[in-house]
Amino acid sequence: MNLITPQATGQVDGLDERTICILKFCKTPKSREEIQKFIGIKDREYFQKNILKSLINNNLLQLTIPDKPSSPKQKYYSVIDILREAL
């Protein structure tokens, strides 16, 4: 199964440093709280709406429980292995 779409592949060159750090951090699945703490953002709503949602919509982060996006057990992982050469 190919998790990278042409849209996500085309965006790799334009990723900012924070996004690259998040993608590297999420090589193994991480919770929203873990990612948020890692990048130092305290406002959960801001993080979810402005950062996490964007990464998911651009297919840069995947959900471990795609059928239940709001599950308290939800974790996120990056497609970093596929993008490794570009990063």
C-alpha cells in the first residue's frame, strides 16, 4: 500500500523545519500530546487545527486508528521512510 500521494510528494521540498522535525519524531506512532509537547505548543486547539490537521490532510502523518480519528488512543505516524531521501 502506497501511503504517499503525488500531492504529498510534491510538497516535500517546501516543508518547514518544524514539519520536518515532527515527521522525524513520528517515525514511531506518537500521541497528539507527545507531538505537541515535543514542539513546545501548549494550546491543544491551536495545535490540532493549525498543525496536526494540516499534516494529516497533506498525507504527511497517518492515523493508527483511521476509523476512529477522535479516539483517545489515537496516535500518528509519519511517512518518513518513504520520504527519507527527500529529507
